[in-house]
Amino acid sequence: MKYLVLIYGGDRPSGSPADLAAVRALTKFKGELAVSGELVSSEGLSLPSDGRVVQVRDGAKVVTDGPYGEAKEQLAGYFLVDVADDDRAQQVAGHVSTIIGDRVELRPTVLST
């Protein structure tokens, strides 16, 4: 079963020693999941100001540059894992939560459940 672990953060990375340690720990955990065969994909995302909304209106592509909305938290990264069951997915999400010191969102994908 595939699950997405969504990591949220502020709109700007602080570059603090704690943030750098978390990035190193997440990178290590990514390697562990790869070795176990459970990792599908994992990435950190660029700043919201680098994002764009792309949509088609009346047959024409419309691209709007970011940033969007006044939110304290933005999607900062994700882990897409393919695990045996929901319990394992919760273990993975819990480990990511421990590393970043904050909550994460865990969602199963639609087509793999």
C-alpha cells in the first residue's frame, strides 16, 4: 500500500543547526527506506515563492506565479512509501515526525489501497 507523508514548514528555511540536523536525519532515513525497498520517492520542495499555478481556461494556458495565500505553514517536502500496511505507514510517519519535531500528515494513495 502506498502512503504519502507530507511535511510542513515555514515559508523560509531558517538554516539553523537544528534544521540542518533534521535534513541530515531525513536523508539518512530516506536511505534506510530505500534499502528496505519501501521508498518510492522523497523530496524537499523549493520555497512557495518558486511555485506556480497552471490551469487551462477556455483552451488557453494560464500561469500564475506564487506566493499564494497567507499561510504560516507550507508544504516543505514528502516521502512516498510503499509499505505492507497502515501500521507500518504510521511508524514511518512517526519517525519523520520525530526527526522534524512537528506533526506530519499521512495519507494513503487512492489507486494503491
